[in-house]
Amino acid sequence: MKVYKTNEIKNISLVGGKGAGKTTLTESILLEGGTISRRGTVDGGNTVSDNSPVEKEYGYSVSSCVFYAEKDGKKLNFFDCPGSDDFVGNAVTALNVTDTAALVVDGRNGVEVGTQNNFRTVERIGKPLMFVINRLEDEKCDFDNVYNQLRETFGNKVVALQFPVNAGPGFNSVVDVLAMKQYTWPKDGGKATASDIDGAHADKAEEYRMALLEMAAENDEELMMKFLDEMTLTDEEAMKGIRMGMVDRSIFPVVLVSAEKNIGTDRMLEIMSAIVPDVTDMPAPKTTNGDEVPADENGPVSVYFFKTSVETHIGEVSYFKVMSGVLKAGADLTNMNRGSKERLAQINVVCGQNKTPIDEIHAGDIGAAVKLKDVRCGNTLNEKGCEYIFDFIEYPAPKFQRAIRALNESETEKLGAVLNRMHEEDPTLLIEQSKELRQTIVSGQGEFHLRTLKWNIENNDKIQIEYQEPRIPYRETITKAARAEYRHKKQSGGSGQFGEVHLIVEPYREGMPEPDTYKFGNQEYKMNIKDKQEIPMEWGGMLVVYNCIVLRVSWTAWSRAR
Amino acid sequence: MDRMEQGPLTGSYARDVRVCIYDGKMHPVDSNEISFRLAARNAFSTAFRDANPKVLEPVYDVEILLPADCMGGVQSDLQGRRGIMMDMSSANGLERVKARIPLKEMSSYSTSLSSISGGRASFSMKFSSYELVPADVQAQLLKEYEESKQDED
């Protein structure tokens, strides 16, 4: 495995609605990148990215999967993110760590709810975005309609780099207006052959090309001048303009694929390696102190851990991004968040569950280490003398709560440990032991999220659990005064117990006058305060206890205010 | 104080109470701390029940972002949850609804909101205050608590 330099690394998140075909696209990318020789299918349960048992069982991704492809001397790191809103935490992590989002759109349905939700997530984080229209091979796919929908929904920043020659069954050819070539793939996908654009499409190609060049030129004054003078740009200039436009989020390029048939994938990777911004194009991330840390190979070694997961037969795998410097295998680093020392004896590049040991990883790149001593998700590890701490991932607030309980009470403690581990793997799962409610509350992003948690606990940890409605933290109060007395007497042998207490309760509010006279029935009680205790309740509100003497009857009372 | 942690009504925390202890009797030999504790505890419960007690429930401020065409569905759903609409405005082509909803009615709200809106609406919630529960709900809570106490006994 070749070691890639910082400016040869591009980090891309694959996002999109549920079932848009991200995982299938992953398989095609891996095949084209030469990492695997045979593609799996989601239905067959043998894809690289859906490798956990729960993903195989349900047929959709629940956690993000890290993989890479090498193309034209660049290393493209990909994160295959789950599409469902319930697992948005994974997408948020991936988007924060990567620099570009590739939003996969189902060519049969166009803009869906998931497309919009994911678009909003990307927008919030402010990352560059490109669209990948998938399922061009489907008979229900109508490219012009989908493209118009995209432009209507997301504005005219959306610009096509390609249009299909023959969408629908038999789809095997696109006109690429970036290269001004027509690409044709063999029936079962793979490598494209480029040819001149067929005469029938020449006008349309020219029209798309002009639209694209105009958008590209807008991002640079020099390019703009040249474009206005000559009405054209070289391919290099166009790519540079598009890349700058992506950084500013003023261009959302559109490319076409058929992930199922592996058509268009190789050209998509070529385009990505040419126009997707690399780490150095993007604004530098900030530390918790607000210092900017550019991804500089000559800077101090600083590594941010963004994900941990437990894999069968291997144990804990920690994924990291090298924020600065060059991380070498065997490096001794200090964990800034926990204060412990850590030796990264072996560092790997990751492709799903496959890990390849590598000697060094440069700033901007993604890697993984196994069985670290004391590293949690969100920790920063630095070489000696470096003080950076990163914490740039903001997770969405939980939306769905349930009380969780082990069916077998003896497993309660074990369940607690499992839940803590789950929280470390997935920070959007919050665990809370509520003393008041006498329940353990788990909060997640939605019903599916918690159902997946249940599946994992029951199948991986073999603890049978059940969900209950969380109890409601009610409060009680009173609305009028009342009097009572009680005699506690137990003198039937041994040391006896005897006590009698008379008291009055009444509603308390801020700033009420000191107690004076109370009337119950015919009797009137005039109070003389001896002592006053105000006890603020930890759950809000106040308990005020007075130790009083009643003046009307002249005996002295004494009591305990506990 | 002990009794405050487990209110006499539903076993919930009690708050905002003023207690005047004005009288008691002691025995020269047998009076000790635990006796007074127990006596005070029972006296407190008795007085509390006589003092027209009420249950308070947590109410949340909920903010919902939704597309205009499912406004009707969301509104009628809010009514079913004893929710009160506080404010309405529109932003970025979406409607923003602010409402106050008791926590008890909020369970599974994300699921039903996405089924009403086809997954296009989102919401956030934040604790607002404690409010009195309506009489019928209180009666039901008391009954449930009595039953669960009997189960334990």
C-alpha cells in the first residue's frame, strides 16, 4: 500500500435517503478501486460495508463504514453512512471528519424526504456537496425530471456534469460535458470507453457545457475574465473553478451512475479525484481553544479519534483522522483528554473489516488502530509538546426515550456495562440512571435506533431486555392548610419507642408572611416561632419547617424536624 | 423530609410545602429519634391528604418544523395530546409551530409526527414548568398508584 501525501487525500461521505443505493455503490467503488474482486449484494448480506449481524439481518446500514479507493494517484476515503434518520449520528460524525458529501439520489424517485433531510444536515455542517444520481438502469428512471427536481429544490447551484444517452433498461452510455466525451460501458459494467459525442447529442452537450463553464468561472476573477473573453475554459481551468465553487458551496455538481450494474462508477471516481476539494483546500479545523490547525505534514503529530467499534475476533477498533503531522507506526502519544500514554504499535488503513498495516499516515488521512489501552471516541492524541484538543462534532439532541430493563434481574449490572459501551460506540445514544423514576432511561434518535440497540444487546451480549414507557416525574403539592397529629408507640418489650408529633402543613410560595394564626374548626392556634429551617429540594421547590410554640395553650412543644 | 421523596399521593417527589411543627409528647425513657421520625412521617402524610393535595406534571415547550400541507394533521394530533399552541410562524418554506405539551403525552411523538408528515417534520423539546394535572388524570394516577402499592404488599 502506497503512502499518500496530504494533498493526495480526499475524504468523502456517501449520504442519502434510505435505500438510495449507497451500500451498493460502495461495492462498485471497491470493485473499481481494485480492493475487492467480486461484488456483494445487500440482499445477499455479503457487502463490505454492512458487515455487522444486525445490518445483514435488517438489510440496511446502521453504522458508517470506512473504506477507500485509489484513483489517478489520489486516495479517496469514503464513509458509507446509514440513510435512515434514526442513525443520523453516524452521518454527522462522518460529515465532520470528511470534507465533501456525495448525496446519492434514487433515480426512480427523485428528491425524497431522506434527500432533503440529508441535504439539511450537510448544510448545517457547511460542507461541500455533490449529487450522485443512481439507478439509471431502472425503467422508471427519468433523468430530466430528477434533474429538474434537484434544481427546483436546491436551487440553480445544482449543475450536471453528465447526462444519459439512454436512461432506463439497457443504460450504458453518458455524455460527459466536463471532458466533452461520450462514455460507453460494456453490458455488465466496468471500464468505460470514451468516444466523441454522437451528433444527435452535440447541441445538448454544448448547452450543458456552457452552463457548467459559466458556473465554474464565477468563482475566480481570472477565470471569469477569460471566460468572458474567449467564451471557453480549458479542462484544467474548469476543474479548478468547480473545486473552488464546491469549497464555497456555490456549485453542487451532479454525476450519474448505475451502482447495480457498475456503470459510471469508474468515471465518477475520476471526476471525484479531479474536482473534490482535498484537505488543504478546506478551512482549517479549530481546536477547543479556537486555534486553527491546518493539515500540515510538517506540523506536530495530532490524531483525533472519531469512532470506536467492537468487531468479533478482533476486539475494539478505533478509527482516527490524522489532523496534523505524519503519524508513524510505533509512535508514543499522549491522550490529551484522559492524560494517559498510548503506543500505537500498529496503524492500518481500513476498508470495511479489512485492515492493512501501513508505516505512516499523513495529515488529513484516515486510519484505524486495534486494541488500544485507553482511547475513547472523541479523544485527541498528540506527540510530546503538542497541546491541541479537538472536539468539533455536535450531535443532534435525542428524540425518543424508553426505559430499559433486563428481564433477568441478575443481569442488570451487566446491562449497565453494555449500555456504557454502546454509548461510547454511538454517542447519540444517551443512558441515564434516574433515581427519581427508579428506571434506566435510554434516549436515541427514533424507534428504529432503539430497536437496533435491543437487537444488538439480545444477540451479541445475550441479555434479554424489554422496553417500557418511561415513568413521568410527577410532583405533588397541596392547596390548603391542614393539621394532623400522630403518636408512634411501640413499648411491647425491649427498648421501647414513643413519639408524638402534631403539625400543620400549608402550601408554600416565595415571599409569604411568617406563620401567625391558624384556625381549624373552633380552635385557634397562635404560633410563636422558635426556629426555622428552609430546605431547598433537589428536584425544585422548597420545604420550610418551623419549630413553634402554640401560645393559646400554654404548654411547650418540642419536636423533630426530619 | 423522608416523606417528601415519596409523596403520599403517587409516590412522586413533593414540593412547595411549609410545615409548622407545634406540639408533641415524649416519654422519659422510650423517646428516641426514630420514634419522632416515624411519628412525623405519618402526621405529615395524614395532613397532606387533608390539605387538598394536587399532582403536578412536567410540561415541555415543543418546537415543530413542518411542511405547510401537514399542518392540519399536526394540529389535531396536538389537541389529542392536551397540547396548547403558543405560536406559529413560517421560515425557509417550512411552518414553525410552538406548543406546550405535557410530557406524559409526548411518548413516541417522533414516531407519530413522522407518520403524519411522511418523515418531513422535525421537532425539539425543552422542559418548561410544572403544571397542575386535570382532575380526571389525577384520579387515574391515584388509582394506578394504589394498585401498584397493593401489588408490592
